[in-house]
Amino acid sequence: MKSVCIYCGSSSGNLAAFEQVAVALGRELVERDLQLVYGGGNIGLMGAVADAVMAAGGSVTGVIPSALMEKEVGHRGLTHLHIVDDMHERKAMMARLSDGFIAMPGGWGTLEEIFEALTWLQLDIHRKPCGVLNAAGYYDQLLAFLQHAHTSGFVKKAHHDMLIQSDDPGTLLEQMSAFKLP
């Protein structure tokens, strides 16, 4: 892996642990010489992870729709900032620029993005690892539901096992680097 796409909230959430893990993940990316690709925002966890990578001397590529730039939520201090027409173009570009995908805590957009990346992996549209950084147990209930989807016969074991998970940024990146398709 040379670059990792991070999906995360444009909010910081209500626990300090969420922002702390964003900063820790940013530092881990730089220590492992991995470029950050993300949604280009300067607020919430998006801004925190980008700022952490930049502060540690790393490379950050943001991809943001022009409508969000107009709302002044675009990060202007990045290594590269691509301003695109819409969310579809944003997601496609982020996928092209990335060698793996991580979901940190976030809302609807974060969930939609990681599930799309997982679906593409399942369908062999790409062969890139997908993970969740389960900061402060944020994804515990979702992971339990995904297990339920598997045991209920809707997600095959091989596909269920494609989602890498950890509460530690370094461990997650190690697991992603070692990822092999089932």
C-alpha cells in the first residue's frame, strides 16, 4: 500500500477519543510512509486526520465537491486538493487514488462509502483492503449486526471476513498491509 483512503465524520463526535484516534491514525500513516486520501474537509475528524498527517510531514490528497468548497469547509492547506463536480466523482477519484480504505467514526456518508468499497471488493471491482477503526467501541453494534447478517445467510463467510477491524491504528494498518483475498 502506498495510499489509504480515510472515510470519517465532518463532525468530531462527542468523545475526545474519536479525535485522539484520528490524530494517532494520521501519525501512523506518516510513520509508514502512506499518503492520506480523504474527502478534503477542514472540519471534524476529517480535518483532524489531515492536520495530523500534515503536521508530521506527510502527504495529503483531498477530493471535495465544489458545493462544499463554496460552503468554506474545504481544507486549503493540503498537499493536493481536487475540486470535483459532485459526490459521485469524488468517490470515484478517491477510490482510484487509494490502495485501501478505512472507516473511522462518522455518519451516513462514512457508512455509505465503506459499504460501497466493501461491495466493490466482494464483486471483484477492486482488490483493496477495507477496514474499520473501531475507536472507543464506535462500531461495536454495527459489527454485531454484520455478524447477524452473516449468520442469517445474507453475507457469506468469505465476504464477512473481508472487513478488517481493530481499535488500534497501527494494528489495523498492519492487518491491511497483510490482506489477502479469501
